[in-house]
Amino acid sequence: MNNKNSKEQERAELHKTIWRIANDLRGSVDGWDFKQYVLGMLFYRFISENLKNYLNTQERKAGNKDFNYADISDEKAEYGRADTVREKGFYILPSELFENVRKNASTDSNLNETLARVLDNIESSAKGFESEADLKGLFDDLDVNSNVLGSTVTERNTKLVKLLDAIGDSNLGEYADNTIDIFGDAYEYLMGMYASNAGKSGGEYYTPQEVSELLAEITTVGKKEVNKVYDPACGSGSLLLKFVKVLGKENVRQGFFGQEINLTTYNLCRINMFLHDINYNDFDIALGDTLTNPKHWDDEPFDAIVSNPPYSIPWDGDSNPLLINDPRFSPAGVLAPKSKADLAFTMHILSWLSTSGTAGIVEFPGVLYRGGAEQKIRKYLVDNNYIDTVIQLPPDLFFGVGIATCIIVLKKSKSDNNILFIDASKEFVRAGNKNKLSEENRKKILDTFKNRKDVEYFAKLVSGREIEENEYNIAVSRYVTPEDTREVIDIKILNKEIEEIVKRQDVLRKSIDNIVREIEG
């Protein structure tokens, strides 16, 4: 069996497991909360197996062929704690590994307390070490004592046993077979199930992987490696993690950086880094408002920046007197409107982009043509030749967002003074109840981006002067003429057809008149 079929089978197995858990917990845990239980327990299983495999490999290399960390005593395991935390960032005693807790779960009348203690111990294992901040609060959303699992301890424990068994029974493949991204797939599948009815705008928290991959490819064209990658509104980290697929994690030399304002998604992003086996030394995900309290001043500039910031959200803007003098925003001479932070994110990204770097940002389409302060910011971006490409995406790609979004590509060292406009609004296939970029769609967009030439009805290279003449409107439809697919009609033939219809109507009318006369006669 080839690797692709194996991957698909594991993915199908995972989806089946999630549905099984959904049925087991139905009626007590709604979709959005349910997601936390599945992800939290998957994460617990993953790091348990990850640590066990790591320690087993170390011992077996040292000649201890039959060593199995899960079988040794906690007392014996304590000897290796400090060295392991320095290397892996965390520690789990053998009795607290997922497989051993699960083994005793059905007979443990205090299972909820056992799990609460184990999860707390995993987090606490990093205290006093460099990885402390990366582990802190990781299991906050996995509340094993919550009433949503049941009103009594017995009810809660029954649900927890089902959860442990469903996760434990899943055949997720061996980590040595490079199937680790199955956990990323779990997150994406769960978001697909629940993002649209989560009471939040799903598009802010989840970027479909085809769009993420396109952004990672766009920002690394012609590069085999980058210094570091950054997302100022990183959500679950899915955009950052696409660089693992596109470049390989070893080719992101100084790691993965992101900031997120929402506590739940901030935790999920850090979990996602561990799930993709990114070492704690190689990522720095921060919590907070990027626009007013950015956390990575000491780490910029970045070679590759990708982002899908929340669309047209309010921000402090000119009500905060410090912001107009902030070096990220001051160059444009004006701040983004208080009711629409889109171009504030754009200016922040531009400021932190390296001289040879590329940024790809998913934007609300209004930023391309709205007037006022936004027009002035566009003027700054165009006049200084920072906008490389504008790509119109199809509608209905994002969960909870039906509009057609766009991608703005920024560069600080362009080789020309033109902007490429690509109309990819028809580049999609219908998949279920959403549109999706197929492999062919993505390749066509990327190839057009690389070639930077006019393509009839699809792409147009436009000078800065022409954009100035259009009052800095950078909507793709202003520059790329769509193909006219209406049928060409020959007026002479049409007139002849109308003439024939009129004649037939006359004959019919006379026939009807004759019938009526006969009836009346």
C-alpha cells in the first residue's frame, strides 16, 4: 500500500473516531465545547506517545533493547526528569501516560480527579525550565469536572471513559511513518464540523488548508529557506504550519512566531505546534492584541509573513494618541478607521517584513476600494511600491464567511513599479456546501503569480501611474476584464425567426377564430 492510500485510510479512521465521540457525547456537550475535549484528549495521547517513543529510542540506542518506558516505575522514571524536560520541554511519569490512565479508567471511580491531576502535572513539569511559557495553560479548555459532561461524577466519568477509549482505539499510524499531520487534520475536520455554527465568525479562526498552502507558496517563491515566519493573528496556527509542508521545518531556520488575541485559539495554536512536533525552542506564540500590544518587537523583521486577520473589526485607531506616532502606522500619515482595522494589520505586517521578504494577507474586499483614511493608506502603499500582487479569490471559501475575499501580496524590494492583478474568482470546485481551491486552481494562481505577465481575462500587470489615475482603487475587477461568455446573436437570423413566429401565431389565431365560430354557430 502506498503512503498516499495509507494517509487517506488514517484520515478516514480519524474522522470515524470523531463522529463516534460526537455520538457518545451528543446531548451533553455542544459542538464548540466538544471540539476542546477531542483536541485536548488527542493532545494528551500524542504527547504521551511522543515522549514514550523518544525515551524508548534513547534507551534502545544505549543497548537496552527491551526497554519500554510505559512499564517502568514512577520512582525509577524520576531520575531522567530534568534532562528530558530540557530536551523535550515537558515530562510525564509512566503511570500518567495516556495508555496507563486509559487501562485503569473503567475501574477508577475518581477518574475525573486522576485526569485533572495528570494534566496539571504535565503542565507543571515545565516550571522553572525554558519551556514553562509554552506549556502554561495548555489544558485549560479540557475541563474534566465540567457539568457539560454530566451532573454527577459517575456520569462525567462514564463520558470520560468513552472519550479515552475512542481516542485510544483510533489507528493513527506510527509516528515514524510521518503521519504526524493527522492531528492537524483532526483540528481542520473539527473546524469544518463546527466553525460555521460556533457563535463566532469561523473565517477568523480557520483558514482552509488550500488557501494556507497558497499563501506559504507565494511567500517563499524562489526560496529554499527563510529566517523565520510570522502571523500577527495566528488563530490555530494553520497558516504558520503550512511552511512545514512547503519548505520543511528545518528550512525555517529561526522558527515560527505568532500572536493571538483569543485565549482558546492561542492555546490551540501552541497545542498545534506540539502536535506537528515543532520543538518548544522553535516556536514563540504570544497572547494579546497585536495592534495595540505587539509581543515580538525584538524578533522582527521576518522573511515570510502570512495572515488571515479578522475582517473589518473595530480597534482603538485615533482614540489612542500613541498610535499615530507608532513606527508601524506613522509612515502612512493616517490611521485605519476605528471601525475597520484591516489596513492597520496590513501596515503592521509591512513594518515587520524584512527587506527581501514577502507577505501574503487575506483581506476583506472593501479595503481595495473604500475611501477616506483607507484610500490614503493605499496611496502610501502604492506610491512606495510595496504592493506586489492583488488576487481576487472565489466566494464561499471560508467557514462562516460567504463573501469573496482577496489576497494582497507585499514586498519591500520589487523589481518593477507595477502591480499584478489576478482574477481567480472562478478558480474553484464545489465540495459539499463550500467552494474549494483544487490542486489545479492553486497551481494556476501560483504559476500566474510567478510569471508576472498579462493573461487574457485572468491577469493584468498595471503601472503605478494608472492606479494613481484610478484614485488608488486596487479592486481586481477595475483592471482585469472578464471573458464575455454571452452567446453572440445574429440580428438578421433573429428577425427572421421572429417573422416565422408571427406567421405561425397568425395561422393559430385564424384556426382558433374558426373553431370559436363553429362552436357559436
